[in-house]
Amino acid sequence: MTCEEFKRRFLPLSRTIYSVALSLTCNAQEAEDAVQDTFMRLWTKRDSLPQVDNAEAYCVTLAKHVCYDRLRSRHIATCDSRPEHSQIPDGGDAAADLERRERSAAIMRCIERLPEKQRLVIMMRDVNEMGFDEISRATGLNETNIRVTLSRARKAIREKFNTSSSYGDKRD
């Protein structure tokens, strides 16, 4: 595959790859690095890429693998380093703000424990506010499957969150 063919076929998918990476890492810098790693892997495999029928699905799968490799190798704390969690409140009720942040962190921990497909769909829809058509293109799922997966993920989070809250333990 020539450089021009590579650019024409794979560079337009960079936004989709970034969306997937951001939904898995919850960190813009990590997502950008994952996109770069994904393109590096694509470039090294450029001779076998002409046989790929669905370039978008191939890139999304490769990006997911890159993100999982990066998460495993660096042991980063996903979603806990988001800037809004480290900001000092500018007045108002500090106790209420602390409680909101704790609830948010507990919900994110529940999301992190979901099965891969549910975690990916709920992060794309509820955290990154992606549309069903974007999620469908990124995951290969149809809209009905996305809605069912999203419903199951939300139900699992509610059950887990309500169970842990009812015992006064917001860590799980």
C-alpha cells in the first residue's frame, strides 16, 4: 500500500479512532497517544491492509487493543484523573460538592466494572455524548443492539450503585 492510499483510506478514520480511545481511557492525552500508536501499527501492517474489507471496523478493533495494552502496561487510574475531579470549589457548599464528586467517582468505578461492550457503549453515549449513528459506526452494532446494551449497562450501574449506597459503602 502506498503512502497516498494509506492516507486516503485510513486518515479520515482518525476522529472515530480518537472517540473510541477517549471512551476507553477517559483521558484526552492518553487518547491522542493511543491514536498515534494505532496509526503506527497500521503503518507497520500496511502491506496486509489491502485485504481488509471494513477499514473502520479494523481500526476500531485495533484502537481498542492499543488502549487495553496501554492501560495494562502503564496501570493508569482510568477516569480518576479527570480535571473536574481535582478542581477546588469556588464557594458554595463544599460538602455537597464533595458528595457529588464521590458519587461520580463511584459511578465511574461501576462503569469500569461493566463488560467491555457495555462499558464502551455507555462511555460513548453518556460520557462522550455521541449519537447512536456514531456509536454504530465505531462499534459495528446496530441501533437496537446499542439501545439494549445501553439499557443493560445503566441497569447494572443502578443496581450496583444502589446496593453499595444502601450499605453506606460508596467504594464499590
